[in-house]
Amino acid sequence: MIKQSIEVHEFVEFLNELLALDPETINSLFKLRVICGKELAEHPIVQALSLPNHGVYSVGIIGILNGAFGVDNNNWGCIAMDIIGGKIMKFKILEDTLSNNDKNIKPNCPAGLVGECPEGNDKDLPIDDK
């Protein structure tokens, strides 16, 4: 059955279920960043990063998910990753993002970018430039 919409808590539960089933794969997938063009990086709601160590823009899956569901006034999405020791421990909802009543956040918002590239650690993220 295809879902027509999904609540943020359902999406977070789904991500955490996948993380529990195969933490290595989910960590690899969500920590992977690929080089992208300036146009994608400057999209108003897709969350991409400029990597000073590489001199290019990059985007990850959580940044694209953020773009699908909007951002708040501070350009944050509503899903965060708790990262400890370089590993995603769990996905969670950023409550401040959901409660700010920003009209750019869609009611079924299931994505946001937090912890994906801790400051100063961008050199540790795998970059696929192919």
C-alpha cells in the first residue's frame, strides 16, 4: 500500500527501525555525501554544505529529505541524527523546528539536517565525486 502522507514521528520510527536492522548500512548511507552543483547547493530548502577542505559543494540523503519537507526560519529540518563516536545512534525529531509555526515546514515534515557534518569533521565524511 502506498502512503499518501507520513507524520514525522512515523518517519523517525521507520528510520530507527532500519538503523536497528542494519546499523552499518544505514550509517554508511546517511554519512555519505556526494559532490553536487552550485544550483542544487543553493536550492532554498535542500541542505547542502560547502566543504572548505575540498573547495566544492556536497549533499547527503538527509539534506535532500530536508528539501522535500521544508525548513524552519533557521534553515533546519525537523529530523536529527544523534552521532556518537562517528556512528549514528538514533534519529530523532527536533521539537523546536516543529513548534516554530514556520510556514515553510509542511505538516508531515519528516526530515532535517543536524549532526550530519559536525563542525571541523567534514574531512572525515566519504565523498563520492563520480
